[in-house]
Amino acid sequence: MPEGPGLAVVTGAARGIGAAVAAGLATAGWSLLLVDACAAQPGIPYAMPAPPDLDAVAERCVEAGAAGAEVICADVASDEFASQVGAALAGRVPTAAVAAAGVIAGGPAWATDETVWTALMDVNLHGSRRLAEATIPGMVQAGRGRFVAVASAAALRAMPQLAAYSAAKAAVVAYVRALAGDLAGTGVCANAICPGSTRGVMLAASAEVYDLSGEEEFASQHLIRRLIEPDEIAGAVVWLCGPAASALTGAVVPVDGGLTA
């Protein structure tokens, strides 16, 4: 890895963990290409962010110290995603790519709607794959880079009513491990983060799946007895993107407050 930050591509950047990752990288002086669909996802019961939300994240990143912050509304679930990101990069090679785009929905393992299965796999799993397809070849050619996928503690332990989501996130973990194997000796590292119950829209949607009064009820699952904040997940991601994490590849890092301990 070269000294100092470079260009990072972050998906799911309009809010939540993605926006927090963007802010963390900005503070470290990275240049950013911020990506979000900013559009409704089939079968997903809660509202998605809008283009002004993505623009606002970019503005905050510049204020926080980003060397630059560009935005692109592109859906990781689309077959055209890799080409859209490639066009936005315009020949530039990112130093890091962070797959933070994600959606969640609930249902019994044997009775989850087909539309929901498709959306969860397309966004969570194939969104990570498509980001790799858009960024990894340039990194390999340059001989350096970091790829980080945001998976979930649901990939590592049983989560009732979340079979489709858990399957998608477990597939992300397996994909990143295999990706790291394919990248052996290239100078490019690939790792996954598995967050626990992190405050935000997706956790609020999970509370509705379990008929809870609100997301705070998930705090008791953690050994730290509180929810995790998005910037705590972002701190781990930013570290994985930097030179201090040069010896990590194929790692699955649980940032989960002890949920999977």
C-alpha cells in the first residue's frame, strides 16, 4: 500500500454504515466516490434514501477533510452497476472499495416471498460481487488495494425470521474469503466486517420483524449492553482500508459488541 490515503469507492453511502464509512474516510483525507441506488427496492418494506441525501453526505465529507467527494446514483442490484462505476472512475484506480449497500426483510425460512429473496441476494451478495468486478481488476493491475464488505453477525449465528438475510450475508463472508484466495500475492487484500445490532433504519426494520417496541430492545443481546453506532463500524472499516491492516486478508471481523462471543 502507498503512503497516505487514495480514492475509495463506497456503496450504500447515502445513510447508515455507508455514510459513516464515507465520513471516516473523509476525516482521514481520502478522495471519495459515493454510490447509492437512492431508489425503492422490490420487496423491502421501508423507505430508501433519495439523491439529496447522497449529496448531503458528500458535502459533509468535503467539510470533514475529504480530498474530493463525487456521487453517483447506481443500483448494486443492476447488471449495469460495474459499467456505471467504471464510467464514473474514468480510468482512475481506487485504492479501496467498501461494499456497504444492504437491505433487510424478515420471514420464516420456509415462507419468505420470492421477491424478498431476490432483493436480499441481489443487493447484499451480488452488490458486493459487482463492486469487486468494478474495482478489483484495476487494483490488481496497480498491485495494491483494499476491498471491504459489510456482512453481518447474522452470517455467524442463528437469527430467527431472517433466513434470507442471513443466507445472503453468509454468502458475502464466503465470497470475500474466496476473493482473498484469488487475490493471493497481488498486493490486494479482501476482508469482511460483521456488525452486530447497529443503530439505523435497518435495525428499526428488524425491530418490526420481531414486534419490538423499538431498536433499543436489541441492546440486551450485546455483552456491551448497548447498541452499536454506525461510526463504530466505520472505524473498523477505515482501519482495514489503511496501512495498519496490511497483514489482514480473508479475515472476518466481528464488530458486534460481543453478540457472537
